[in-house]
Amino acid sequence: VIGGYAVPEAHKDLVVQQMREGVSPMLPGAMNYAGFWIRFVAKFIDGIILAVPSFAIQFALGMGISATVDTSNPNPEITAAQISMMLLSMAIGIVIQVLYNGLLVAKYGATWGKMALGLKIVNDDGSKVSTGKAIGRVFAELVSGFTCYIGYIIAGFDSEKRSLHDHICSTRVITTR
């Protein structure tokens, strides 16, 4: 036992070195799960980053929708073209999320917000997330949002700090520093 940790003999030198460096001892294969609030801040940073292209696209499509409104009619009806523009806007928003979250997680294991805070998304065994799973995780995150964000909130109560989309995809968010 070193510093309250039961350490196998084979890992004793590693744990002692980590303690000397002021790092919480972690045995090989152990994961330090990222808590709710640090994940919230990372998601907030990602939201700011995604807001820029999303706003530009939403503005352009909104101008297209407003150009088709008959302002002389006091009770204008929504036209098929306006509904198409709204659906296109939603689809583009999902594509932007898939490209940002899916491709960054597949390549680097984290979005820019998570990278800034030293977080990484891994499989349940600590291995790198595949491209397919990273993209699937984006759609699972939509489910977390559709549940009035309860899918995100459960990370605050889960022993491994997993959100609903982590449960669906068997992923974990860990700290790397």
C-alpha cells in the first residue's frame, strides 16, 4: 500500500514516480473519468465554436424564408418552400455536428472543447474510438438532448460519469492531464 492505494508489486515504481511528480497515482489500464462540470464547460466551448458557422447558415436560410413571406396578407400561411427551407436548415445543423464532433473524435479522440480541457473520449477498454462509433455517438448525443438534457445530466450521478450517449455507445470521457 502506497499513499492509500493498493499497488501490485509490478507497478510500485510507476506509482511512486507519479506521486513524486504530484500526479494522482494511476495504474496502467485505469481511467480517470471526467466529471459533469468539466464536460459541461467543454460542451459550452464546442457550442461557441459551432455557433459561428451555424449562425451564418441559419441567417442565410432565414433570409430566404422571409423573402417568400407575403407581408400584405395579415394571416400568411406557411408554404411548402418555407417548410423545405426549415428542414434544410435542421439537416445542415446535424451535418455540421457530425462533421465537427464525429471527425474530430475519430481523429483526435476529442472535440476542440474537450482538447482545451484535457479530456478524451475512449471505448470502455480505453482504446481509441472508431470513426463509425464517433459518428454514431453524435446521433446518440441528439437523443441525450431530446430527453430535455436528462441524458447529459445523468453523468453527474453515474459512477463512471457517463451520459446517456456514453451508455449507448459504450464510451467514456477521461482526463488526460
